[in-house]
Amino acid sequence: MITSIPNYPVVFASCDAEYFLQHAPAFCSSCSENGFDVHLHIINANDRVFYLLYDISKKCKTRVTFTRSVIDTSKFTEEQERAYYACSRFLVLPEILKVAKKVLTLDIDCLVMKPFTFPQQNSGYFPRDYEHQPELKVAAGALYLTESAIGICHRIIEELNYLELRWFADQIAISRAFADDVSSFRFDNKFMDWEFSDNSCIWTGKGDRKYNNEKYLEKKNYYNALLSLKNSI
């Protein structure tokens, strides 16, 4: 377990303590089984998080590193708190990117289902066919950047600073940051999907699916079991 920023390409996710306990073991296990090193940024971690993180890092076949921050969320509404956690990965991403050089940012409730290669382009995002709904024009669950494309990350942060802290702020910010883009790789549902196709590389637990879809939960339990964790999940 390394409390530093990795100097090699990683799959990256950010979450609070509650989501870490719910989703990080399966996320890390699925990345490990498919050959990817992991970096996590954890907000308001507690002792239970650190105990579990230690177990995860020992059991994974690939490297697991982490950074952390402490945020006072007492003045947030419930929606603002959810929105902040969703946006947090992009706020810390520049510092990760400067050292790791290549970073694939995913939702913490994703499961990596098979090996894949990072795009040859310096950036990649997931556009969607919702031209008149800015909050749905991109899926925020998959974003790839190299250090050469760090300017895109800074544009996302600029947009987030301009936007009201509400649900979907991250998706709006990403869509604006890529508004004039013609060179980035386009992810699609063959890469990441929320219908849990056997052919996709990544499953993402959109909404209540992460709690009630039997196919997703079966695979999540499978990845959890591979770690044989001492601490309860």
C-alpha cells in the first residue's frame, strides 16, 4: 500500500469512505485480474477504509496506490455532496497526471471485465447522442488523458468552477471541454456499458443497477471473493 502518486500509467477512481467500502474491493480486484495498476483518491477516509485498503493492496496482483483529502461537507446539501464526490476525481486528476503520465479515470462502481489497451490518442471520452441535453452529451464514467492533454483537464476544472454544484455538473463540464474536439478517441458501449454485455470491456453500475442487477452483483461478488479479504466489505 503506497501513499503516493504513481509514476506509471494507472486506472484511477475517486470516492468517499462509504463508496470505498461498498465498491473499491471489486473495482481493484477487477483491475488487478485484468492487468491494470490502480490509483485511488479517497475523501474523508477512516480507520476502516485504511484497514481494508491495506488488505486490498496485499491481495491484488497489480499495484495499488492512493492519495487522500479531508473535505468539510457540512454546508453541502445532499445533492451538492453527491455532486462534489462525482466531480472530485477531475479536481485532483492534474496532479495524478503529471506523475503517472497516462490515466484512465473510471467510476468506482465500474468492473473491468477484460484486458484492453489504452488509446493511442492523447485523450479519450465517451460522447452520447443527446445533442439537446447537455447533461447527457457525455458519459463521465470513462475519461482517458495523457500528460500532453492535461489542458483538457484544466478546462474541465474551469467549467466546474463556473457551474453550480449540482448533479450532472461533471458531465456538462466534460462536454464543454471537448466541444471543439476532433482528435480524441471516442469510447462507446463496446468499451463501457451499463447493460452488462458479455462483450464490453467495462461494466459501470449506473443508478440503482449497482444494487439490484443480479448479473452485475454476481460479477461484483466474484471479484470480491478473489481477494479473500480479512476485513468485511
